[in-house]
Amino acid sequence: MPRIRVLGSDVVNQIAAGEVIERPASVVKELVENALDAGATQVRVDIEEGGRKLVRVSDDGCGIEPEDLPLAFAPHATSKLGSAEDLFRVASFGFRGEALASIGAVSRTRILSRLRGAVEGAEIVLENGQLGETRPSASPEGTSVEVRNLFQNVPVRRKFLRSVEVEFDHIFEMVQRFAIGHPEVRFDLLHDGEQRLALPPSDVRDRIRKFFGDDLGAALLEVRAEAEPFSFQAYLAPPSFARTSIRSQFVFLNGRFIRDRVLSHAIQEAYRETVPHGRYAVIFLFLEVPPGEVDVNVHPTKLEVRFRQVWKVHDLLAAHVRRRLLEGDLAPSVRVERYAERAAESSPVHEIVEFFSGPAPVETATAPALLTTGRRYFQVHDRYIVEEAEDGIRLIDQHALHERYLLDRYRREYDSADVARQRLLLPASVEVSETDRALLEDHRSVLESLGIEFDDFGPRTVAVRAVPAIVGDEDPAELLRDVIERLREHGESERREGRPIPLLDEALEFLACRAAVKFGRRLSLEEVERLLSDAAGLDYSATCAHGRPTAVMLTLEDLERLFRRKG
Ligand code: ADP
Ligand code: MG
């Protein structure tokens, strides 16, 4: 019979590392949080090889006492918390006190620090959990934490890291969140010596504009509201800017980026009539909540939090965001309606007016090309395809058409229990909570019949082994996370509204929508041609899965009437 043993602290820290540190971007997250907690006004992030080789975060914060350096690495050591009651009072980023210990358990980590105003700094190294000596060092004021060869002693986890670009994308996204949440702080991000972000101190709008473009920045609507003890400020992009991923929704709680499905629900509800199913409004939400109202330590990476009165926040948000949208100065769409009313009531005209008075073109359209059928076509505004038809022109919504084609194909494959799937050479590991894991387990057979296969991998990790072929080269981990999100929302809507959505239909639609070419993506001529010939068998007059038309036909007769050549 095996004897019961207490695990050594190196093992414990490695296990903790598995929960907190999933990939280089998680290291960036922990280190930048610490820098901000230390009162930094400048944060510089240096990355080498997507973070596998090096993640270094340097700040000009308060610094660490040389004698405290070994403590910074000790598990459950934190300067941010003294007693259990403090747990509910702390307003800083985090105080689980395990980040540095966890990181140092699976890499070579060096901290250099000098207190503000001190003559000399000090440094210390933690490698694979082994603590070195504290030494004097010529550190500038502030702190620099250097993490080399992440997962060097955990080959399984190292194997699961993705390409340099994918890992760097995650890091970029992470820094983006901090930069939007903390516009007053200067951020620099460098990858292999190349400057990727240089953001001088500024304000939220300016940061949003830097990341999302001037059009969106200029169109943002601002709203503030409060209901004791909560208050929020939000920047809302008009519905026409909606995207296909929920990642365009930024929710900050007391300056910290979080994901919360109840708050996401509030946002969806506020935009419900204006943003079609399967799309997500772009919104930047800054919530202020007194520390006693929320527990931020329920999740290892502190991404999810627990509110005491979440529905109160939900209703406050939903009501005010919605009201602001209604009274909103949504100039472009209002103008469209007015023109449309004057022009005619028939829908093709409405559509074409909307098409031409949409956001100004940034780039010129691709040159017209000849379809094998001899008809001409070209893409405009990276969103629509204009096709010469036998007796007029057809305006096609590229996303809607592709989605309809995929849905058709997918549904047929599903009905014949033969969904084409793509097996992953390297399974993609996804960190999940226990509830999410149970949720996945409950729906395993449906998901498998849809082409999504996964295995259990560690206590809080699942490994995606196959995805439906139609989703192409989407990030499988991302896909699974979104599927989890949908399953949760599904449960939520069932509980809230007592009317379950047929899960299968929803899943098919969702995956087809995810896989379809994005509205706003520049297509090569070959891609347009492939889309048009793939969809050749479809009935264009039919609508896409969300009930929007896929194409609008303008006959020569319509055109003649429009140009008043005919009465
Ligand atoms: P936590 O942030 O939860 O307290 P960490 O393991 O991330 O735990 O950090 C441990 C301690 O090390 C912090 O509480 C803080 O005192 C110190 N520390 C870490 N990074 C910095 C930094 N950049 N500047 C100043 N102090 C730091
Ligand atoms: Mg920390």
C-alpha cells in the first residue's frame, strides 16, 4: 500500500504554477500587475521568442528592500495583505502571493530591484525552485523581473506552447488590456528587440484609438452612471462596429481586466436589438466597486471575480447602456434611414443606400475580376462583394454568404453523422475551471458529434484533440473557450428566461459563424471566386442564419428606376 506523504514545496509550487502560469502571457500578466501595484508610471516589457526564451518586465515603482528579496519568492508571501479580513479590503491587483514563487518554480527568474532613493540595489535568482543568494547590483530605481526559459523543467507544458507568433499575440493582447485600463502609465513592448508598442501616458479614448483605429475612436459614445455603491463609466462603439468575438468587450473592475458572464449578458442585452446574434458590441467598461462588494481571489489567475450583488450591477449596466444607445448620436445610421425613407421603402434601395453611406472607405476596392462564368465581381470595403448578374448587380455580404454555405455543409455532414474533423498534431491545452469542466463533460457527446474532441489533461486542463474541419486554422484553444462561453450562456438563458435554446442548432450556427470569413477581411480574388463558386448551389434569396439577407439583388429595372430613366 503506498504511504501518504506531504508534497515537497517544489512540487506544490509546480502545481500552483500549472494553475497560474499557462503560457508566457500569464507571466506578463503577473509581472505587470506587480509593477502597477508598486505604483509604476512606466512599464517596459521585453520579450524574446514569443516569451519562451525571455520575459522581462521593468518598472519605476517603489522597489523592494534587499532583505525582502528572498521573501518576494516565498509562496504565500505578499506585502499586500496582513490578515484574513484584509482579503476583502485590498484594492490592489492581487495578493495570492504565489505568482513569483510559481514562476520561479518553472524557469530561471531573476529580480533586480532598487528602492526609490536608495544608493544601491540588489538582485536574487530563483531557478527551478532553488533560491540563490541576495547580491548587491547596479539596478536602476524600480524593479526588473526577468524570466528565462519558461517551463524548462516541465517538458509537457513546454511542448504545449504554440508558435512564437501565437504566444506573442497573447502577450500583445495582455499588454493591450493593461494599456487601456491604465492610460496614465507609459507602456513599451518589445519583441526580439523590435519596438511593438510605445504608448506615452495619455487618456482612455486615445488608447482605444491607438488600438482600434480613428473611426471607432471618433464614434465612441460615453456614458456614466451610479447606483450606490457601484458606479461605472463606459465607452460604447455604435452597433455597426460590432465584431464576431466577445474579445472586443473590455471590462475593467477597479482597473483590473476581468471576464464576467453576467456583465457580458448585461451588455448583450443592452445591444440586443441593434447587434445581430453571434456578434458582439465593442465596449470598454470601467466599473468601480468598493472592495468589500467583490471577491477577486476566487480564480487562480484572478480573471473571474465574485460579486455580492451581481444582478444589481447587471441591471444598472443594461439600463444605462441601452438608454445611451437609444438617445445616442448615431449619426451614420440615422442619416441612412432618412435617405432611405425618401428614396423608397423597398428593401434593396434601403440596403444600397446603407451600403454606400457606411463608414468612409479606408482603402480602395480591389480591381474587378472575371469569374469563370464570365461575370465580373469585386470586393469593396473588405465587406461586400459586388457581382455582375445576368440582369443586374448583386451585392453580397461576404460573411453572411460564407456562413450560410458553411452552415449548409455542416448541417448536412452532421445529419449524416459524418462531420469532417481536423485532428491536431499537438493537442491544444486549455485551462478550465471545475464548473467549466463539468459543463464540457455534460455535453461531451454533442460536442463530439459536432467534431470537437477533447481529453482530460491535469486537474484544470483539457486538451483539444480535434476540431471541425470547417473552422480552418482558428486557434483550437480559443475555439474551445468560446464553446464553453456559449454553453454557459446557454445555461444562463435557460435559467433566466426558462426557455432553452435548442443547443444543437445554436452550436451549428455558432461554429459556422465563427468559421465564416469575417466581415471586414480583405479577400484575394481567388478567395472571392472560391466563395462564389462554393455558394453557387445556394439560393441567394434565402437569409443567413441570423435572419439577415445574404445578398441584395438590384435588377437593371431597379437601376433604371433609381436613375429616373423609367417611371
Ligand atoms: P502578490 O502580488 O500576490 O503579493 P507575488 O508573488 O506576485 O505576490 O509578489 C510577491 C511580493 O513581491 C509582492 O507582494 C511585492 O511585495 C513584491 N513585488 C513583486 N513584484 C514587485 C515589483 N515589481 N515592485 C515592487 N514589489 C514587488
Ligand atoms: Mg502579484
